Amino acid sequence: MNDIRSIVLVCTSDLLGGAAVVTYRLMNALKKLGVKASMLVMNKFSDDPDVHVIGSRLSRKIKFVAERGYIFTHNGFNRADLFKVSVANTGFDISRHPLVKEADAVILSWINQGLLSLADIRRLAATGKPLAWVMHDMWCMTGACHHAQDCNGYKEHCGNCRYFYDEKKEKDLSYKGISRKEALYNSIPGLKFVAVSSWLRDRANDSRLLQGRDLHLIANAFPAEDFYISPKGIELPDEIDFSKKLIIMGAARLDDPIKNFPLAVSSLNRLVEMDCRLAEGCQAVFFGDLRDKTHLDDLKMPYVYLGPVCNRSMITELYARSTVVLSTSLFETLPGTIIEGMSAGCTPVTTGNGGQRDIVEHGFTGYITGNDSDEIASALIVALKVPFDRRLQHEAINSRFSDEVIAQRFIELLS
């Protein structure tokens, strides 16, 4: 057993995106247990001195453009699908970085968009330090895509990928990618993979790449104590009507196709049609990037769109004032907004397309639905009329996702 006193976590960002946020939380959870923990990132948004940026601004931009440009030339110059895949063809060699040299172990998180190439990961593994890779989506088990959706290519061998349709051939970038990853994994027998939800673990066990590998299930660390169930009176935007029951929905990008935002709008409209009086006493609150605001044009329920919200105090206050947290995603590994909402006492209404079942116990702590607006609207009506006890919601999260419990599991995994 190794004595793990120092860990470096590697992630493309520290705060931008769900994987970044939970990795940053894990770093802080490890520090609570006395571990010297730090992060290596490409994009830093916090002022935390334990978060270190790799490379120069120019080199980071070159790496990012090199990977995206390579994909762009192979997907028919389609911007819509540009960020649905990654190929890890370029990145930084961090094996000789001072933080890595000093660390007893390394945790890889989301490393795409120019942070690490597969060759860089091989060089990192050659240091001999214990290495764990936390999977926040399906990329580690596919040839290129982050979510396979209804494609089963990853179970056998990727090729003829929908995202490289300009090539329309068996041995496209996804085929080459799965071959390169298989060679990488075979060269690092001690590499430990961590799935953050049982849904993702099951996908991994079905995959060509990860079946039979050293695979573990450890949820994301979550500081439930940072969320509260009774509003503290923190100032929020004037357009929010606190006399109404609030239905909150958030994402880094609300109109990312995976979030299925049109289903949220249609479900809220069905709520209006099914119980107009109840709907009049509600307001939908949306936060996150929304590139196409016409999505909101057809919404019949009173709503407010706040745009991206980086102020964590505002987020926690919003959840504390909300009755329901809504998610209509097509695919979710372990939806952070559901965990956040429940920690603040909200009743969740969510589609069950992923790790939601690791969070919500249907009928006891929330409602899991299909991808059907009538079913979602019906669940919303029940949740709004008879929400679950806020304190019990908070405790349900704290008992299963305590940051110190999760951090201890990582220490034991790497020891």
C-alpha cells in the first residue's frame, strides 16, 4: 500500500463545465482530509492558488485549434457536431511538470480539447505513479464521441461514425481512435477507470475497450453542507417572483441537444394546459448559456431567463427558493443540477436517461419519467402540489455524496 499524501488532478478547466466543477470539488475534499491536492488545467476561472495553468496562452490556443481543426477537416466542416467528439491528437507532456513530479498519485478527469493527447497519457503513466481516470461521459470507451446515444459501435469497434459522415468509411477517425485507445490501455495495466454512475459503469462493462479493465464506481464528491434549505435573503434578480412556486432548470448550455430543452418547454406548456390555475402560480427559472433564445418564444408559463450564472451564492439561493428542479436530458452521466437542487430541498422531476437513478428514488425523493411531455407535466403537477420534505431531500444527498466519503474512496483506490 502506498502512502498517498499528494495528488494532482488534471482537467481542462477548474470551473467551466460539470466535469470541471466536480473535479475542483474533489480537490477541495481531498484537502479536507489532509492531502496536498492541486489541479493542472488549461483554462482557469477561479483565483485558487492550488489551481495551476499549463503552458502559455499561445501554446494553449494552438493545442486547442489543432485538435478542433483536425476534427473539422474530417467531419465535413460541420460546426454543429464539432464538440461532440474529441480525438486527443495533441496536448501537453505533463510528466515532467513539478506538480506531477512531487505528487504521489495522479487523477485524470476531462482532458480533451488540447490538454492531453493519448501519447501524453502514456508518458504520464511511464512515471510509475498510481493513475486513475475519472469518466464523466462515454469518451474513454468510444472511438471519438462523448455520448454514443443509440449507437452500439463502441461495443465492438467504432467506424462509419455519424460525426465523420464526410468520410463515410469504416476506418474513419472513430475507428482509428478506438484502436489507439486499446493500444494505450493495454500498455498501462495499472490504469484504474472510475465511472461516476452505475449507468456509465454498465456502458463501460458492455464496451470493447473497458470490458474486463480495472473499473470502479465512485460518485462525484458533493459538498451538501454548502447548500441550505431555507433562503438567506441573498439578493436575486428583480424579475424573479418569489410569490410564485419556482421551477428551476440550469445547464452550462441549456440548448445543448443532449439537454433536450424543447422537451422542457413542451412539458411546461402541457402543465399549463393540464392545470392552468396551478401554472399561474408558478414561474420557470432558467440559467445557463442559451445560444438560440427563440426556444423560449413558445413557452406559455411565466418564466425568467438569467443567462449564465457564475455567482455560486446566487445559485444556492435560487435553489433554496425553488420548489422543483427540472431535467429533461437525453443522456446524463450524473446530473449535477439534480444533486444541487435536492441538497437545497427541491423535489426533482427528471428523465431517467442515465445516472439519475443513482440520485433520485422514484416516488420517495423525486420523480423519474420517460421522454414524454405529458408524463413530465403530470410529475410536475404532483411535485408542485405535494413537494417532498426539504430537510429529508438535503439529507438524502449528504448521506450518499458526502465529499469526505468520496475523497476517502479515491485515497484508498490510489493507495
